[in-house]
Amino acid sequence: MSPSDRADDRRTEARREKEAVREKRRRGEGIGWNGRTLREQLAELEDKTEATDHYCGLSELELKNEDPIRYEQLYARLRGDLVTARETSKEVSATPIVEQEGELCYGLFTPEGDSIAVSTGIIVHVHTMSEAIKFMINHDYEESPGIEPGDIFVNNDPHVGDVHPCDLMTIIPIFHEGELIAWVGGVNHVIDTGAIGPGSMNVSQASRFGDGAYYTARKIGENFDLYNSWKKEYPAKTRTPDFLKLDERTRMTGCLMIRHSVKEMIAEHGVETFKQLSREAVEDGRRGFRSRIKKTMLPGTYRGASFVDALYEGQENVTREYAQENHIMHAPSELHIREDGTFQVSFEGANKWGWHPFNCTPAAIQGGIWVMLTQTVIPNELVNDGAYYACDFHLPVGSWANTQNTETAHAYAWHFLVSAWAPLWQHLSRGYFARGFWEEINAGNANTSNWLQGGGIDQFDKLHAVNSFESACEGVGARYVEDGEPHASAVWNPEGDMGDAEAWETVEPLPFLGRAVKPNTGGVGRRAGGAGFESMRTVKDVSRWLLYEMGNGYMTSDGGLFGGYPAASGYILNARNTDLEERFENRDDYPQHDLDPESGDFESKIDGDVTRRPEGISTPKEFDDYDMYLNYLRGGSGLGDPLERDPEDVLADIHDGYVLPRHAEDAYGVIVEKVDDEARHNSAVQGEWELDADATEQLREERMRERAETAQPVSEWYAEERERIRNGDDLIDDVKKTYESSMRMSTQFATFFRDFWELPDEFGFDLSKKAQKSLDNRFDSGLRPMWDSPTRGHKTWLDVGDEPYVPYTWTDRSIRDLSGPESTFGDREQAADDD
């Protein structure tokens, strides 16, 4: 059957199913099961779940218990069809973002919007599409604009259900004999959303009005055909219309493939079996998550904090003058593990949102934790919203994590979202350590930056934008039992791929001059963090071309674990008005790398205006032909004492290009000597090296003695730090502004901070007039609620109703007494080995 014949059959089927739906409406029935409306069905599900502590009241998994092999076969078939749809449909896209990196994901959802199964890919969206569906239900889309067979919906509004606007999702309902039995959704990261600057995640806007087009759970088609108005509007709002149209066809292709698979399953096994499977899969996921937590964690409170810099003071092209200020984003993190295997993530004490595009919404936060949990607690195929029902979140209203303000920008929520989860990796790893699951321990994945972005008039004289997804291959944090993987993946896409250079050059007028492992970027430790890498790019045959950087700079947000060190922080390297063209013509040396930033090698091979700065963020600036741009991707953090690393491993790191020889001595206390000028390995420096075992042993002994001699009791360090905080000594205004903002946001945090440092009750930091004005401006902006989806579990997003029960708080710093030296969870139910 030809594609056009299949499309005609789908339209015919949709019209037939519509008649069944409209007949139900004439009888006064809804499109839910047994004639209920979707709102009624969602309310009933919430009631049953709350009353029984089981999803939809399923205290028994009848289908699974009666025939577990059949249950597993059916679920595996569903998930397999989702994965197949992803792998097939991504070939429709024309951007390496989707085709090379796999920035694409599909999910199958219950009528109430809970995910049943999810494909591989950017599984951050296991729950964001769920939020969008629940939004449509809670806003009576069943009545207007209507939900019927063949309808097509789109969303990219992070206040409804998304991480940031460049993640576009397509959602279609699946009907059977007049009933809505499921939803299917697909989402991918698009190359440009029509923001104030080119690229999908522009950084120069101070408010959401520069983020690009927002489509809030909009109906855009019927009978599996897009409205002509949508076909006209959607491409006109972006610099890359052809790419966006193909991305949309990608999402539609996958959704239709999954819909067809569901229809086939129902025809073969019956609709009641499918309904039972969809319910039980979510409850099975909830039980599996709680069982896994009980097996791998100890109950209690795990605390940590992370920070990242967002420096805008003195930046050009910022859309508001008052936005030209520096921010330090603060995420005090608490993980509360309860004895029943549920947990809460709390960001109490997070500071105020800022005039930058790095703010988050609750939907983004929940998406972020899902992609992290699928690589830690639930690293299997049973990924769905069952885990969502075993978790809750405390996201302070008005903070960067839950802005609730009309003006806040969200174009690059990942900038701090990745960093905010850094302590959570460590919370879980400490639990794994306590339980003996050492193979599961991970020091934490890298801050996923830099992002090369920009656009202008390309080599074909067309308006264009670029967004390099080489950042899908960052270094991975060290594990307890082995080093982190170098340039392997990103927290938001565990199957990341840096993409072929040739593939990027087909869509970006930015030829590669070199690509290589970046030494000294992985955190040092007994187990080293995975190294990052770099790409040196130039510009060719463009006009009014803009490029900018997006990443952490002065601050490293991913601390090492168990004595390991953080990964390297970022920096910016550009060269403009260069003599690169002449060097090409004369066949002279030119920079292909910046493997050792201190060597001066880059500057020695190019003449021009070289910019080398320790910041990580820049607003768009113009580049001309033969200008140069370094795209540096970060490494992962280390684990354990660096002086305990096997010296032979350090030597191997040198030859593999992960460590510079002088850094071996500085970081690891390892002495190496050059024995050959000819390199036989992938070394970042010329030559072969040999370990001096005796000198290494002697140096390490000296280092240990120095530690003992210079070590300071914690009590002395505490006293010195307390005085430093009391007096504000050596504290820059940005740091004081950060903590003052957190204390102003949260009385709990303020009490905790003052009590911990034994400060007066009235203590506050003295701020400059500029810093004080910055805080006043943002706090005086007040709340302008943007979230409006009154699902029961979300009431606390707007401080409505009671917070979920938290056994430990900032002001009660003791962990609940355990029952004995072998204490475990109160419920001794054992987890299965395969949970």
C-alpha cells in the first residue's frame, strides 16, 4: 500500500470513529471510559490513588499475576514499538540534531495523561508530555476545541508541560469505538524557534517575550491533516522553516506508527486487555521504583548544594539594561528518603528568578529528575509515570525553579537544571555506598556545555540558524569501580552522539579545523572523570553571522565525590579579523586545537583579535569569514583521593590525551619522563613518556606529610568562616546577593543558615546599591501565576494546600532514630533482584 493510500485509510477511519464519538455526545456521554468525561475520569483516578496508595486503586496486578509471561510480552511489545517508531521516524528529519544525536522521544499515555511506556532518546519528556495532556483535560478541551479521532495537538509552553520552548511536542489521541483509550506523543529539539536571537536557546533576552514562539497546547489539525492556518503560521515564525516542517513530519510519522501498533494490539488481544495493561504498567512502575529505593537506599535526609554563574554585567546585546548584572544561581538540595520507599526532592532556599533565560518551571524540574532517575534508580525498560507517583517535589514559588511570573525567560532552562541535579547524583551514590551497591555509584555527570549557537545569512544566501548538538557527548562522572567514560553522553540524552563532522557541515557554514579529546577536563581522583572534547570551527561564505557561547565559566557546578575533584570549568576562545585565509593559501600552520590553553600554541599560529576569557556565556556577536570559534565540551567529575590513583593509569591517561604531563605531577603526585619525541599514542603532547616509580612514591609521601602538617581542624575552619561571613570579608557582591536572595525567599533557609553559622537573628548581608536594587526589582515584581492545571498533586506549585509530608526539615537537623545497627526500612518487604 502506498503512503497516500495509507493516509486515505487513516482519514476514513478517523471520520468513522468521529461518528461514534459524536453519537456518544448526543447521548450526553463523554469520551472517557464508560461514558465519563476525561475530567471525571481523571478525578476518579486521583481519588482511588490517594485513598489506596496504589495507582487507580490497583492493589493487585491481576494481568501480571495470572500470566506474567504474557504481561511482559505485551509490555515489551509496546515499548519495542515505541523504540522502532523513534529509530524509523528520525530518518525523516533533516537536522543532525535528530538524525545524528537522536534528540527525539515518544511516549504512550493513559487517557488521564500518565505515561505507560516511553521510547529511548531524550527521556526527559517521559513526564512533560503528561503535563500537557493533563492541562488539556483540566481546561475542558473535550468541550472546546474538542478532542476527536484524528486530531493533532502541539505544545512547547514550559509552563504547561515542557522544559524549554525549543522542545516541540506533537500529541494525538487514540480512540476505539468512541472511547479515548490512550494518547501518543512525540517531542524533539528543534533548531530555531524564532527567538530574539538565532538558534534554539538564545541567551540575550531578559524575559519570555524574547524566547521565541510559544504554542500552548494548541489544536493544529483534524483527520490527521494539519490546518492550513498552522502550515502558514508555524514556518513563518522561524529562521529555519524547512527544518521545522521536516521535524514535524518526523513526530507525526512516529505517532502514527505507534497508534497503528496500539490498534493492532487491541485487534489481537482486545480493548479490555489493553486497558488493564496500561493501568497495571503504571502501578508496576510505581512498585518497582519504591522497591528499588528500599533495596538501594537508607531512609533519611541527604543534603547538598550546587551553584552556577550567569554573568551578564558588561555583555552586549542584552535586551534590557537592568538585565546587565551577574547572577549566581543557588540550588540547596534535600533528598528525603522515606521508610515506605517514596521520596521528596526539596529546593527550599533556592534563590529568586533572574533576568536571564535560565529559569525553570515545575514541569521542567520534573522532566529533569526523570532523565536522571532513568540512569540511576530505574535503569531499565520500565520507565513510566509510576515513579512519578512515588515522588513529590518542593519547588519554592518565585524561585528560579518555579518562577510563576509572566516575564521570566526559559529558553535555556538546562543551564542550571543540569547543575541543580548534580547533588542528587551524590545523594543517591551515598545511599548506594551505604548499602553496598558500589557498582551503581557515580560522581555525577558533566555540566552540558558549551552550546555553539548562532545564525545569519548562510553560504546559500538564505536566512539560517545553527545549534550544535556536539554537547550530547560530555564526559561522564567517575564511578566507584572505574573511570568515567570520556566524551560519551549527556545527562539529558544517555544515548548521545557528537555527530559526524561532515553531517554538521551540511547544515552549518562552520567548517571544522580540528576535533580532539580535551586534556585536563575530567575531574581528578582515584577514579578519574571522563574527559570532554573540543572542536575548532571557522566561518565561511556568510554575512551578518552571529555566534555565542552558553556554559558554566568561573564556577564548576559538579563537585567531586569521596575526595575526588570537580571537572574543569569553562572558558571562551574566539579569534576575529584573522589571517587564516592567507595561511591556507601559503600552506602555513594554523590552529586546529587549544589542547593546552597555557601553552600559547593557539596564539602563535594565528594573527588577529584573539579573545580568551574565563566566562562561559556570551551574547551574540558578529563573525566574518575565517574568524575562529572554539567549541569546548566539558568533562565529568572525579571520585576518591587522587593520590590513590594507580600511577600506571595516570601514564595511560597521558598517552590517551586525557592528562598533560605536568598535570600528572600537580594533580596526582606522579612523575613521568619523556623517553621519545615520536608519539605512538593519542597524546595531547608530542612524545612518549615513562613512569618514574621511585620519584612518584617519594613525592606522594611528601604530599601526605604536607597534608598532615597543614591540615586544619574543622572547628578552626568553622570559626574563621563564621567571622568571614559575619564581617562580609572577601565576599564579592554577587555572592552576598545570592545568599541574601535565598534568605529573603525562605524563612526556613534563613533560620537554618543563621543557626548553622551562629549568626544573630537579624543578620543580613550588606549589599551595594546596585545589588539591593536588583533584588528589590525582582521581589517587587511579585507573582503572576503562569501555571494553571489544578491536578491534585500540583497544588503546592502555587502554595495552595498543604505540602506533602516531609519527615526532616531545615530546622530539624537530626535524622530519625533507626531501630538498630542493622536498621532498614520499616516495611521489610524484599525487592526482587530484577526490580
